[in-house]
Amino acid sequence: MFAISFSESYFRYLLSSPFLWISTAFTLWMLIDAIRRKEWMWVFFIVIFQGFGAFWYFFQVYRGSPTATSGFELPGAYDRRRIKELQAQIHHLDKAHHYSQLGDIYFQQGNLAQAEACYRSALERDPQDIDTRAHLGQCLLRGKRPAEARPLLEAVTAENPKHDYGHSLMALAETLGALGETDAAIAVWQRVTENHSYPRARVQLAELFFAKNLPAQARAEVSEVLADAPHAPAFQRKRERVWVNRARKLALQIK
């Protein structure tokens, strides 16, 4: 009788508590997403800690926590499960491209020290690989070592200006900007925007124009970003959120 009474009381509580319904629905959403990704440790954590675990999963995995490379991702997707697979391949085969691929995953996670170690191990085995040289340059740049990144990125973009769909050229522009070479950086950004409409490129070019007191040019770049943003696919809007937000802030400053 007590069990029946308790069940009825709990059911009435559920019906009268919208917050609990929302929390339960959110937890199920995150649990299903974790199962689809095969994030079994997170599945266990969400089940054990329920609401708290679901919110933590949302910010750490589903949405992704900000890292040193947020907004500066390399082209292509990465899979967290690939780390152990690549580590096993490195142990058994010791191939350069496995080190480089593992470095890319660490880079995307913002783990720059491990990414750099992997890229350097890859170059020890294949010093001429253009992807590894470019990604090491990007890693050094994100680690606030632009002087070390510059020769790598200059060599890569001289060899192939379109490397990584323009991402290596963008990294070179950022490197020049970090070194205080504003005019050179603007020239490289303009090369990028001639062929691509990346918000990352347009916003940083606009910021340099604004810093040089060229508001009309800055406004034109920002307007392009804000006009395109609503029409981008969901995954692209998520990835480029940081740049769209910077564009909005800059638009408020431009008179």
C-alpha cells in the first residue's frame, strides 16, 4: 500500500512540476546524444548524476568548451574516439601520418603542447609533409609564438596558396598581424577574401581596417558577415559564432 501511495504521489508531483519535466527531457536528450557518440563514460556520468551530469555534458562535449583554438579550427572534423586508435597505430606502425592526425585532434581540443609534440614527431619521419608543416605553424601561432610560426606558414603558402582551403593563408595573415606587420597582414587577408567568404577572414580584416581609421572598408566586411550569418547551416553557425559575435561588436563601434 505504501509503495502504491508513494508512486501516486510521485506521479502527481511530476504532473505539477514543469521544471522537472524540462530537466528530464534535457537529460534524455543529452543521454541519447552521448550514446550516439559512444561516449560511454559520459553516459555513465549522466545516468548517475542526472541533471548535473547532463548540463556538464552539454557544455563540455555537445556545445564544446572554449579552448585556445576556438574559432581557429583546422578543416575537417575530428573524432574523440580516434585518439586511442591512432595511439595504437603509432605503437605498432610508427608512421608519420598517424602522428600528424593525432596532432590534429589535440589541436582541435586546444591541447597545444601535445599537438606540437605529435607534429614534430611526424616531421622527424617525413620532413616535407605540407599538412604537418602547416599545422605545426598554426599550433605555434595559437601558442603565441608567431615568430616561429612564420617561416613554416610562409613556405607552405608559397608552395600552395590554396592549402587547406585557405586556412594556411589565414594563419599567415594572423601571424603577420601578431608580429605587428599590419599592412602585410591586410594584403594577405585580401588575398583570402578574394576567394573565400570566411567570417574569420572578413572580421579580422575589418578590425585592421578599423584600426587604420578606414571605417568604410571595415563596415563593408562586417556587413558581409552579418548578412550571410542567418543563412548558414546550423553546424557552420555554431563553428563561426565567435566571429559573428565579434562582427556585431565591431559594427556598433563603426560610425
